[in-house]
Amino acid sequence: MCLCATIQQVGNQFISDLSDYFDVELINRFSQKYTFSEISRSVYRKIVEKRLASEIKVIKRLHPELNMDSLFSADELAKAVDKITADTYNIKSGARPAITAVSKFIDSKLLSHFSRMAKTYRPNQN
């Protein structure tokens, strides 16, 4: 058994043991700060791509009225994946920075879109 697998098992057991004594919120915060296995850059990039696609899919399902293709062009998504991967990758941090950065990217795009919509909104004067 390699050392990485052993560290992963010990880390997972540690998180599991903590859950018997502490609130779930604290455990989640702990697992966001610490990771027990290293991720290669190529795997990290795939995590960014899949997380981005997953969040967009959820938005499409929740807001079918939004034109997601105009909001998130393929070129823009590719650039976002490159930027997020370059800015947040750290071999020891795990996938948490990617997940946070993808959420921030999505949030900023939606906020920008809804801000533009609000500026052009004209209520009915009936």
C-alpha cells in the first residue's frame, strides 16, 4: 500500500471520527481547509470543467427562461477554465479552490446579467 493511500484513509477516518463529536458545519469547514491527497494539474482542470458544466446545467434547469448559450459562450467557458485552473491550482489544496472559484465565476456572470436586466426593466404603467 502506498503512503498516499494510507494518508487518504487516515484522513477520511479522522473526518469520520470527528463527525461523532462535532456539528456538520464544523466538519465541512475542516474538510474545506484540509485535503489528504494531492491532485495533478490535469485532474484539477477536469474538475474545473465538470464543476462548471454541472453548475450551468443546474442553472438551466432552475431558470429555463435564461439563454445560457449567450450568457456563457464556449470560448468564454474555455477561457474561464484556463484562468481558474491557472489561478487556483495548488497540488496540496485539493479541489476546494476550484469549486469556490467556479461558483464565484458563475455568480459574477449571473449578477452582471441580472443587473443589466434591472437597468432596462420598465414596470407596466396601468
